[in-house]
Amino acid sequence: MASNIRSGLKNILESIGDQAAFFSSFIKNIFKSGFEWNEFGRQCYTIGYRSFGIVALTGFVLGFVLTLQSLPTLKQFGASGFVPSMVSISVVREIGPVITALICAGKVASSIGAELGSMKVTEQIDSMEVSGANPVQYLVVTKILACFLMIPLLTMVADGMAFIGGFAGINATSSMSAILYFRKSFDGLDFSDLFPAVIKTFFFGLTIGFVGCYKGFNSNKGTASVGLAANSAVVTASVWIIVIDAIAVQLTSMLVYN
Amino acid sequence: MIRIMDNENVIEIKGLRKSFAKNEVLKNINLSLKKGENLVVLGKSGQGKSVLIKCIVAMIEPDEGSIKIFDKEITTLGNDEELKNLRMRIGFLFQSGALYDSMTVRENLEFPLNRVLKIKDEKEIEERSKEVLEDVGLGDAMDKMPADLSGGMRKRMALARTLIEKPEIILYDEPTTGLDPITSKEISELILKTQKKFHSSSIIITHDMNCAKITSDRIVVMNNGEFIAEGTYTELENSNDDFTRSFFN
């Protein structure tokens, strides 16, 4: 029993140490000469543009559903005029960033995990290393930085589409002009809603990129480990997104809303 | 065929040991490779041959022993830059080829030129890529994807990518595994041709006796993590040791 606990603890500490070393190698390689601008651009396209459709659609449906679900209740209190600001605040502060990050954890982290995992299994990463090239700079830095940059932009897309979805939702059951709807939406928002939400999306992006790369880079030999790397990347990134969100909400409540 | 070799050792390994958990894979390995020499390491699968050459390029850290390459101790290299500089002088042909499958043949060749040798002149890159592809008989495959190449072509392509950095030492990890006898012979002859053109030294890990016969200047036989015999192909063919002779039957 005691030896099981000891070996479990040892594994956890080893894993933490390993991740810390991987992160430090990522940071060091950002500033090394020979930044891979072309590959970075390609990754921004793959991660950002190729996720645009699903994120935009999800954002739209989110706003639409949120409006339709909250409208009847708020109507009972004669507060249906508050629906636009309620939707905008909840989407900008919380739902937009978290849902976008979770979608990207599923789409982006798994694809990075599988890609790097399969490169590891087929010795492509070893081959880069042995040739004297720097696989961390080419594969890891570009992917993590692309996630870091693209996830906040995708969140903005999701937020914007949620506003449009909310407008469509309110006009599906009653009628409100676009000018009035969007004015009410933005009137409800404050800088203190937007700023912490945007900041946390950078952390979400970093987490998605880092977890995907780490799981892929450290997958074992064998094809099964590729699937495992992809799966583990999604699960780990999703859990971390929720944990980071909880911490961000606590910090925001303490520093901004008090 | 007689090749001219220097007496200078390009690789010198002394007392090398490596274990994975309780499994001792390499037991007190001593080995030297002379400049211009083709050394074949013969052995059954799972005897530690690949681990040995991975230790040479510092992909696997040995538990004990010394590995000197061009008189530099690789196990105690101070920083990444020193290791990178040493690796630039060593080519490694993986058993699987390890071609970058999301890149075309051209991009596979450009990758080390751009990133390792830092060549930016497009004309030079194009010329070197063409030359090395023609050397391995793949002159018309420049814009193909690795998935469009046959097994033999992939091996040739992998060799081309290894050669493009003009390494002084080439490590071949089972270069003919999975190939038909005709293609195996072609690859073995290509290894010889390469050695003559680039005056490189090679360690060839194999259990293909035709490959060993064609390419070797000297053969060492590995069993259970240690070398049990050494000599030329003809010497080992007539060895008194049953295990060694069993390769030649």
C-alpha cells in the first residue's frame, strides 16, 4: 500500500518535472534565432481559419438558445428588455471563452496530439533531432504560439456570432430592431467584463497548444499511443480549461468586482 | 573490392553499458570505426544493435562508458550547440525511413538545408536537392509525396535526405529490412556507391547477409548485448562459433 502511494507520488512528481522541462524548452526556443515564421503562419491558418466555421456556428446557436431559454422567464417579470444585456454579459464573461476553448480542445488539441504522436511513432521527430534540426522550434513553438494567438480571436468570433444569434432568437418570438438590440447588448457590457475574459482566453490557448504538443511529443512507440495521445490531449486540456476558468473567475471577483 | 581506409578512428566506444529496467541491453561494448570504413553490426533482432547506434547520436543516454566521435566525448557534451554541430557530421538512416510525411520530397530535402546548414540561396538548394536525388536514382520524384513512393524508393529518398548534409559518418539502421531481394541489393550497392562518393565511414546494422557481404569491410557479431566475433565476411563465414556461422547458412 505504502509502496503504491510512493510510486504514484513519484510518477506524479516525474510528470510535473517533465512538463516543466518541456515548457521551459518551449520558452527558450521562442527566443532562439531562426523563428519559423512560415510554419507559424501555416499553423495560424490551420488552427484559426479551419476552426472558424464550427466556432461561429456554435457561437450563433449559443446566443440563439440562451435568448430563447431566458426570454419566457424574464417576460414573466416584465424584464424581457434585459435579455440582450444578459446574453451579452454571460457570453462575453463566461460562456463564449469557455465553450470556444472546449471546442478547440476537442478539435485542435486532439489534432496536435495525434499529429505529433504519429510523427513520434514513425521516428520523424527523432529524425529531425538527429539531423541537427530543432523539432521543438519547428513543431512545438509554432503550434503553441498559434493557439495562444488564435483562441482569443476565435473567442471574439464566437462572442460576435452569439450576439447575432441572440438577435435572431429575440426576433423569432417577438420583435426588436437591430440597432436597439445591439445598443442594449453593448450598454450592458463594461471594460471589466471584457478585459479579464480576453486575458483568460490567452491562457486557454496556451493550455490547448501546450497539452496537445506535450502529449504528442511524449507518446510511446506503437500506433495505439497515437490515439491515446489525442484522447489524453482533449481530456487534459478540457480539465485544465475548467480549472483555469475557476481560478480566473475567483481572481476577477476579488480584483475587479469587489 | 578494396577500399582505402585511414588508421584514424572516427568513432571509439569503450565499456558501453545500457539497461532498460532490469534488462541489460548493452554489456561492456568496445568498438572503433576507422575513417572510410564500412562496419557491419550483425545480430538477431532485439539484441541491442539499434540501441547502440542511438547511443552514438545521443538519442539514448548510456548508463556507463565512453563514446568518442571525432575525439569528442559525446556523453559529456556541454550544450545543445556542441551536440548539434556533432550531429551535423553524422547521418542517420532510420529503419522506417522516417520521411516527413506531410512534406513533398523537395521539402524533405530542403528541411535540413534551410534549418541545419542555414542555406538560403534557392538556386543552391535546388541544385543540391537535384544532385542528391539523382545520386540515389530518384531524379524525377522531386514533387511527389512520401506516400506516393514505394518501399525501395522511400529508402532511397531517406538516404538522399541523409546525404544532403554531406555527413562524414553514416549510421544505417537495417537499411534493407522489408525490401525484396532485388531492391535490397540495389540499396546495398547504393550504400557502397555513397561511401565511395562521399568518402564517409559507416556503421550498418543488419541481419541481411547479402547486404553485409556487399557493404562490409569488417563485421562484428552481436549476441545478448555483447560482441562475440569480429572479422571480414570470409573470416566469419568460416568461424568455429556455431552462432556466428548460423548467419551464413
